[in-house]
Amino acid sequence: MNKCVAKARLALLITLGLGLNLSLSAHADIVLHGQLKQGGLLWGELPAGSSVKLDGRALNIADNGVFVFGFDRDAKPISHLEICGADGECEKQVLNIAQREYDIQRITGVPQQTVTPPASVLARIRKEAALVSKARQQEFPRQDFTQTFNWPVLGPITGVFGSQRVYNGSPGRPHYGLDIAAPTGSKVVAPIDGVVTLAHPDMFYSGGTLIIDHGMGVSSTFIHLSRVLVEVGQQVKQGDAIAEVGATGRATGPHLDWRMNWAGQRLDPALVIGPMPTAE
């Protein structure tokens, strides 16, 4: 039987871009990468024969011990990580998820037809949502998310993860992406390696839409594109041109909306990437 240590003996330190030790008293030290906060993506490695659970949910572990998990925009303040070694001994850690304050805008007097799409396009919206869901549910045994991310395009940040608008008193969907303003036609490059799981020229809400899978449930979505330059099933390398910036779908101006997901959790791209390079 597994022996669960009721009192955590893990010293958990996590930071963006640096590997710090998750010290296990009975097992080898583990290095984690990422930010322990709402919208954060984290990954690490475990010794052979180990298993890990997040809030009671078993996480996939690759043959080389790599595992990954993340926290949604509205993740609760407390989560629980349990790691079991090949010897059956388990250790638990309470994870304190940093809570964030999001920009909430309240707008009144907006015409209802602007807020609610007409009934004539509802079937189209449902069909496109199903395509996106299917693409994100694919899971490849890749570990591209362990790479250092690069910016897919450079420009002013005009929208941030988690912001939300309340129209005429009714909350709209939160914004789950990172908006980067750039002229129409600007090249969008792959921030890390991956395989294309969706390439659509024009969806109702998101316009030109591209999804790239980075492995083990981690994916990037790029929307409002004027052109998609890759095809489903194509493998891309970091820095490859994959699309062009546009203002398609429900967009008010040309920009790239970059989103990330892990296993149904919506993540913040800003937490996996460093500062944007300054123009030379």
C-alpha cells in the first residue's frame, strides 16, 4: 500500500525561466519550471517509476519522467500536489496559487445586437467551437513546452489575459489571450516547436484561426489572422513563419491574439515568456 505522508515535507520553489528544487525527503530532488499563479503553466521531471496527482487527478508522465500541469484564470487559492515514488512512498504538498486582479470594464448603452450574435449564425458558431475543442483535445507525446518561448510577433501589448467587460450589466466572456498590435500582414512565427491541429481561414468570432499542439495537452492558439501559412498535421519549428496578423472575426483592429491551454485550463502566455525585445 502507498504510504502517504500527511505532513508535507516538500520545499517548493518555482520561478519563471529558472529551475529550482522541489526537495523530496525520500526521493531525488525534482526541478520545476513556471509560475505558481492563476494562468500559470508548470512542468518538471520525476524519477522512473514515479506518479503524480494534482488535486486527486493523475497526471500523465512521459517515459523520461516529464510531467506538466497548469492553473486556469479563476483557479482557487489552494491546490494539492501528491508525488509517489517507485517505492510506493507518497508525499503531499499544499500549493498556494497566487491570486490575480483582473481589469474589469463596465460598459452601458451597447446595442444588444452587438453583444448577442444573431440567431442565423448560431449553428456556425457551435460548429466552429466543436472544431476548436476537438483540436485542443488531441494529445501528442511531445515535450515542446520545455523549450524557452520566443515572441510570435513584436508590438505594443493592447490586451491582457483575464480582463473582462460587463455589457449593460451582463458579464461577457473573459479575455483569455495576450493581444499584440501589429500591422496587417506582419509575420507570426512559432514561439516554440509543435504540430498544427487546426488551420481555419475564417471563424465567426476568431477569424483566421490556428492551433499548434506543444505536447501533453499544452497548445497555443493564434486568432484574427489575415492568412494561415501552415496546414493541419504540419510540424513547425520555433521561428517558422506560421501566419500573418489581421483583423478578422470579431476584431476592432489588426493584432495577434495569442492564447494557451492545458487540458481544458486556459493559461496566460505572458507567464511563459520573458520581456518583449526592444526595437533596434
